[in-house]
Amino acid sequence: MDIITVRNLKKCYGSGERQVRALDGVELTVSKGEFVSVMGASGSGKTTLLNMMGGLDMPDEGEVYVDGVNLSGLRESELAVFRRRKVGFVFQEYNLVPTLTVEENILFPLDLDGSAPEQGFLEEVVSLLGLEERMQSYPHTLSGGQKQRVAIARALAAKPPVILADEPTGSLDSRSGQNVAGLLKMAAEHYHRTLVMVTHNRELAQLADRVVYMENGKIGK
Amino acid sequence: MLENNNLKICRKLVRREFQFHKARSILLMGAIALVSMLCTFSFSLGFVIRDGLMYGHRIQYGSLSHILYYGLNDSQASALARHGDVKNTVSLRAVGVLSDDVMEYRSVKLAAVSPDWAEATEAVPVHGRMPQADDEIALDELTMQSLAIPPKEGEEVVLRWTPVDGGAERTDTFRLCGWWDSGMGATETCAWITQATARRLCPDAPDSVTLGVTLYRPGDLEAQAKELLYSLGIDGVTYTTNLAYNNARLRRIGTQSMPYYMINIVVAVCGILMVYSIVRISAGRNVRFYGRIKSLGMSPRQIARFMSQQAAYLCLPAVPVGWLLGFGLCIWVSPHVLLGMERHNPALLYFSPLPFVFSGLLTWLVTWAACVMSVRPVSELCPAEAMRFGNDSRMRCKNRQAGRRGRRRRTEISLMALSGFRREKGRTVLSACSLLLALVLLCILWTQYVSADEEKYVKAFSYSDYLIADASAATGLQRYNPWSCSITPEFMEALRRREEVTDVGTIRTMEVPMSADEEERAQAVAFYEGREQDGTVRKETMSGLPDWGTGYEKFRETGEYIGIAVGVDGLALSKALEDSGYAGGAFDAERFDTGKYVVAAGASSTSGISTLPVGSRVEIGGRSFEIMASVSHQSRLVTGSDSREAEFSLSYYMPAWVYEQLFPDSGIRNVTVNIDHNSQKEFEEFLCELTRDSGIQVTMRSDFQKNFRNALLHNYMIPLFVGGVLLLIGMLNYGNALVSSMLVRGKELAVYESLGMTRSQIRRMLVWEGILYGGVQIFIIVPVTSGLTWLWGRWWIAHSASAWCATWRYSLLPMWVALPVLAAAAYVIPQCCFRILMKESVMERLCAV
Ligand SMILES: Nc1ncnc2c1ncn2[C@@H]1O[C@H](COP(=O)(O)OP(=O)(O)OP(=O)(O)O)[C@@H](O)[C@H]1O
Ligand SMILES: [Mg+2]
């Protein structure tokens, strides 16, 4: 069964001579529980695609269905609820809230929803990511890799059915990178989550059930 | 999908936001406190003015009650008192009315003490007490002055009064036990005696009560007064309603206090701009912040809540500070706006919590609006775009230039500054415009303000420095009593002995019945039967004064009329002869002093006068005089009123010594004094001491000066205040634009630095930018402001009616005060920004999120 369906997705930035076709007719389906890796050159449109699937950006043309819902048909407030419950997003640039501690950052999507975290699961995630010591720190005191791990923990904490990870291991050494990717894969398998991961690392990409390549805003072969 | 919005998280975010950006928050709170102060001030002042005007109208009405019913019987009065719409009542049972001639312009009732009534009409003794013994009486000061009763407890009071039971006028003797300032009782008040005395004096008093009614809802009093009578089935009762609640008056009060409320619009707009310009410094960061929390699933409702709580959090400490400051300002200013309230501060007397509520709300709204405005892009952008907001592209292309230019020398630094300055063109223009607007407004107002001429003003209102009036002629509501004699020969002696006194004049008047034969009165009759320029018959214009009509008809038919013998000398004489339109005959001082001649005064136009012709003979006090000249009557020559009978009268000026021979026992009505202005203060102290407790009324030169200053304040305070606020906002904008243009470039400067530009070069570049920024604006401001001010000022002096008491003085003080501040800011702010920017390392700034 398909949980994500992307149809003829197009997105342009800028206008006139400086126009950039970030997405140029992308077609993609992801089934429930599947682990998909997205690879491609820098600037090929991977982040843009992920943003569309997470409801963070609006396409110029085409549709995105997640769990049977057409995202372009949702109102602002419905989109907000979709973002906090349906997807866990690991941003390329972390996007931690600077005024909240690590713990508060991890729990933020749950707090927004007013729901309580599953304690056991949370502790497990935190310890696997090696964040126990830094729970009360503020983001500006963390290293790039630590920030990335907080972003991953945040994406997992609410146990969303879909996890979208944009280079989740970009700032980590290869060993930690392996661990984190493993954790994501395990979480996906264990809890039957769908995982879409952008990566430049061939080895990590091989962990996935399927690898798709992007080129100039299109899905290649 | 079910929305589940946890709003508590917002509070946490707000608190953290505050902790993380303390300096900015405190700056914001300062600005908000300022807005709150201005709002509180203008709202409070508006309220105080409204209440003050209301009070003025109530004084005119003479009672605090809403409706007064006259001639009720006991059962009607108690029925009214029990009515459901009636909050409370006060009642008065008068036994008579004072009927002395000099009381004819006022109605003073002799009545048994009614404490409630006394309270409602403010007729409670301030000195002494209410009567307790049989022959005691309490009076108001105007009555005492008219009847020449010295303000001393136990003083004998002889009253002529007419009982209400229809009996004949009688005279009784009382002892004074207390008195009060007439304030509210100018036209109507009471003379209090005990219940027992009242019963003794008028045992058959009819069952007649005057009832003052206070309603729960004082709207449309006329209708309510009628409705009350109708619902109780009472007939044939007269009533009056309190003018203070009259709809037209309420509306007028509304329009009079409106400007003070209107300031709030200016304050609100300026406040939003001010707060906005502070918030805008970090707008980019804020938008990215909102994009971030939005991408994590914050709903629009939560974001709205977050913003409104943020506004509330900033307002919470700032608003009370503003309340205190604003109210303090109001306490300071209100006595100058509401005149004649020396005893109580109007701001404290009319204290109301509403202005505080209003200003609190308005301030919150202003803050909220400014916060919302600064992050407006959030609602239009997708989170993905919002998160990238402000990392603009133009910076990227600058990097390359910086790389090439960084290592060059000084001139290039200034070139770079120029390009930085050019980039901020928009902001510079905006800041220059708001500064210009404020400075032009302020300088124009200031020039008008300093051009106002006190001498011209005082001269226009009074022909002498001091006008001293007999106690019985202190107000127009009193009929002058020539036997009151409160201005004594000793008083005059003391006055004349003062060294600083340069000129003294006295005026004495006496009403005498006179007559004129047919030939003699022809000139006056022709004058009144003639037509004015607009075609109306002159006597018809006097139809509003029935007593005048009666007097005139009698004069026309029989030749009998009231003549007023006026003994004048010195300053007063020159004023009396002052040319104003028509004059007949010629005044000759030498012949006048022989005592055989008088000068006739009457109403006049350019073509005629209402006096007897020059050369006629008149008999006054048994002596015959020839009319030497006729002049126009000067209404401002004397104070107080003549009798109603003398409404139609003709005046005859004669030398003071002649008058004294004719009426040796009559007093002095007015004294005019001019002094050497250098000793004004000493002289006024002397006058105060001399007239204490005598009832003598002195209109001082300093009263006019005070009036002048108050009028000036009244006219210019609000506009100057608004101008000041605008200037403040303009200056803040000016500083802000500079600060924000520099602070947002932390990253850019870090790039320059990482590419090899030294710190001192960066500093120089920033300072150059600041100097350019300030210099260009000053360059525009100085000529435009001085030019416009000069043009407008010349026009105003030449053409505006409000310039009648002005002498052209050109002053650009507000600009000269503002310029050094602007110049200093242009130099200092870049240095401070440089310091702040350099606190963080290059890497920190490069990596800043
Ligand atoms: N807001 C924007 N404005 C203009 N162009 C944009 C914007 N966002 C993305 N682009 C352009 O769209 C194209 C796709 O960008 P995208 O971020 O999706 O690339 P990416 O595949 O994620 O690259 P990377 O591997 O470097 O992260 C790029 O050419 C980029 O320059
Ligand atoms: Mg990317």
C-alpha cells in the first residue's frame, strides 16, 4: 500500500533569466514501511522534494498525497497538525529552536500537540544517540554533529508514520553516521515506519530497500 | 484532523525569548512605557477636561442635582423621592427672599438649614459654621460684599427680605455665624437660619418645597422630568433641568475634549512606528524563527497566541511605568489647562480609572500590531521559505567585491562606505522625511510661540495695570452699592504713597433721576429710531433687554430717565475720553476743571450718538452743568452692574472733586493704577496685604499675564506635544535605521574580515557610513526647515487672526537642539555597533544561524 504518492511535481524558483527549475515533473511512490534513499548531485532538487512531501513548501504543479490526503487541499491549521503528527523531519540545517534546551527541542512537536511522550522509547532514542549528558544544554553550545543528533531525536520522538531525513548524517563521522542510519532503519522496521532519507553516502544508501537518483529536478534511473 | 492546540507552550517560548534577548526587550519596554505614558497623559487630560467643563456648567446651574422641582407640597415631594428612577433627593423650604435693591441680579433665599441641600449646592460655611442659636445666620461672600457686611463672626447683619407667604417686605437683624465662597451660588443661593427662627419669622409659610432630584441615569433630563411628574400624576409644577446634562452641552463638551483624545491616534500611529522600528532590527531572525516553529507543526492559532502573549509580556512591566509618568504629567499640566482651580488639582479631583484602562489596552494593541507587522511575511510564506528569509542573495555578490577591495587603502574604504550608504537609501529617505516633518512642525510652532507678545495681550485686555473694584462691584452679578465704601480714603492714601505707582485714577458713580425736554431728547431719539448699516432699527436690536425698552419708552415720551453721574480723574478720565467713533464738541481740560461742565457719554455710531446735544444744560444733584462734549460710552470703564432701572441711562463725566461735593458720602467704585513694572512683585504683595478680607476685588496685571501664559500653553501645548512626539519618533527612526543597517550585516562584515580586511578598516568604514548618513540628512534638514518656517511665519504674522497679539520673532531652537544630537548619533552609533559586532569571533558570526 502506498503511503506517499508524488505526481508530476514541478517547482521553479526565481523568474526570468535567473529562473531555476528545482523540480521538473517528479513521479514517486513510497509504500508503507518502505525505506527509500534519495541520492543525487548537489542542487538536483532533493531538499525541495522532501520539503514538498513534508508540507513545508507548495508545488507550482502536481500533487503530493500522504496517507491518502492531498496536501495542497489542507488549510493552514490542518497542515500544522499534519506536520506535527504525520511526519518527522530531520533538516539539513538542523533547525533547532535556539531558545529551547535539547530536551525541550526534542519534545517540541509533542508539546505543540499537548500529548505526552512514551517514556521508554524516548530514553532509548536519547541514549542510542548519546545525548543523555546534553539534555539541558541550549543548541548554540552544541557541535554540528550533536545538533544533528538532536534533530533526529526530535523527528523520532512523536513516533510519526513518516520520517523524512535530509542528509541526517552529513555532519557526523562515518562511524556515528553508520549508527544513526542504523537507528533510523531500526526505528522504521521496528515500528513499521516509512523512511525517506537523502544522502550522499553510497554505503548508507545501500541500507535502504530502494535507492532513487535525482538529476536536474527529475527522478533518474 | 482533530486540532489539539496546546497553548501553554507559547508562554514558555515567550519567556525564553525574553531571556535570550534581554537588551532588545528592555529597549522595547522603554519604548512601550513611552507610548503608555503618552496615552495615559492624553486620556487623563481629556477626562479631566471633560469633568472640569461639566463642573463649570453645574456651577452655572447652581446645583449638583439633575432636576429641580419648584412649589411641591409635602406629599408630592415624598412621592417623587420614593420613585424608582430617583437615586436621591434634597429639599429646601424657603421662608423668604432677600429683597434689598442691590440683590436684584441674584436670588438669595432665606431658609431653614437643610444640610443635604447645602451639600448639593455647595453652600456650606467654610469659615465659621451653620446657625445654631436663634438669631444666627450664615451667608455667602457675594451677598456679604454687596451688603457691605465685614467677614467677622458675630457681625450684625441687617436684612431686608420678603416672606413667601405673601406678607409685606420686612427688615430683621441677625448675627453672622459663618460664610462661604459663592462659587456655585453666583446667581442663586441660600441664607441659612435655624428651623426655630424660620418658624418664628414666617409661621404661616405655605406647604411649598423645592426638591432637587438626582437620577440613576442622567440622560435626556427634560423628558425624564416630565415623565416623573406624569407617572405620579402631579400637575402644575415647574421644574428646571441641570444644564450640565443638556445634550447640546454634552456634545459641546465632547468636542472640546476631543483634541485630547485625538492625540492618541497620533500617539498610536507613532508608537506602532517606534516599536516596529525596534522590532524590525531583528525582523529577519524573527521570521526565520517563526518559519522554524511553523515547520515543526505550530498552528496559526498557537502562533497568534504566541504573538499576543509576547506583546502582553512586554507591556506588563512597561505599562504601569507609563501610567505613573503619564498621570504625573497630567497632574502637572492640568491646572494650566483648567483655569480657576487653584485649590484642588483637577487631575486628582477628577481621578478616574478609565484612562488607565484605555491607555493599557491601546498600548497593548500598539505593541501587538508592531510585533505582527514585523513578522508579516510569515503568514505569506511557506515554512521552507520563511526559514531562509533574510539570507538574501545580494550579500553573496558583495562577497567577491569585498575580496578585491579589502586590501586597498583609505579612499576605497570611504567608497565602500558610500556603497553601503547607497544600499540604505530607502531608510535614509524615510528617516529624513519623518525628521523633516517633525522639525518643520516644531519650528513653526516654536516661532509662533515665541512670537506671542505679552505686552500686546495685556494692553488689549486692560487699559491700566491694575483695576481695583469696590466689594459690591466685584462681579457683574452684583448691583453696585455706592454706600458700600470698601475703598476707603486710607486705602487711597496708602496706594498713592507707594513709590512705584505712576498713575492713579478713580471712578465714582451715582444714579440720579433726570429729565430732558423735547428738543434736548430729539438727538437721542433720532439715534435709536435710526437704522444700522444692515437696515435694522437700532432700538429693535435692544429688544433682548426688556428693562431697557421700558426705560427708553419712558424717556421718549416723558423725557424722564436715569442719568449716571460719574466722577473721574487721572487714568480713568483719559480712558473715558478715548476716541471711539463719533464725538461731538471738543474736550477742554481747563474748562472741564472749572466744574461747570460735564462730558455726556452714550451709545454711538459713526453718524450719531444717544446723548443730549452739546451745549444743553443738565441738572445733577441740584447743580447745573453745561454739556461740553459728547463721547462714546466705554463699557469697560467700570465693574459691577447698575440697577435694572438704569439699563437705559446716560452718563455724565465730571471732575472727581465736583462729584465729591455733590455726593460726599458715596464711595469709590473703581480705582485704576499704573506702576513701574520693575516693582510689580512688591506692589502686588502690598496690594494683597492691603485688600485682605475687605472684599475689594483687584484685577492684577499678573492675572492677565497668567491668563496670557495659560492661553499660550492651552493653544500650543498639544501641537508642541505632538511635534515633540513626532521628533522623538523621528530621532528613534534615525538611530534605528543606522543601528539595524549595521547590525544585520554581522555576517557580511565577518566575510570581509575573513578575507583580510583589518578591524580598524571595518570600523572606519562603518563610521564613514554613519557620517554620510547623518551628513546628508542634516544637509537636507537645515535649509528646508529654516526656509519653510520663515515662509509660514511671515504669512502667519501677516494674515492669521490668531496673530493679533504677536510680534515676529524668528527662532529655530528645536532644530538647533536636534542637530547636535543627530550629528553625535551619526558618529557614536557606528562605533557602538562595531563594538557589539566585534564581540563575537569571525567564525561565530559566519556560522550564525
Ligand atoms: N528559495 C530558493 N530560491 C531560489 N532558488 C532555490 C531556492 N531553493 C532552492 N533553490 C534552487 O533549487 C535547486 C534545488 O535545490 P535543493 O536545495 O533542492 O538542492 P539539493 O539537491 O538539496 O542540494 P544539496 O545536496 O546541496 O542540498 C538549486 O539549484 C537551488 O539553487
Ligand atoms: Mg539539500
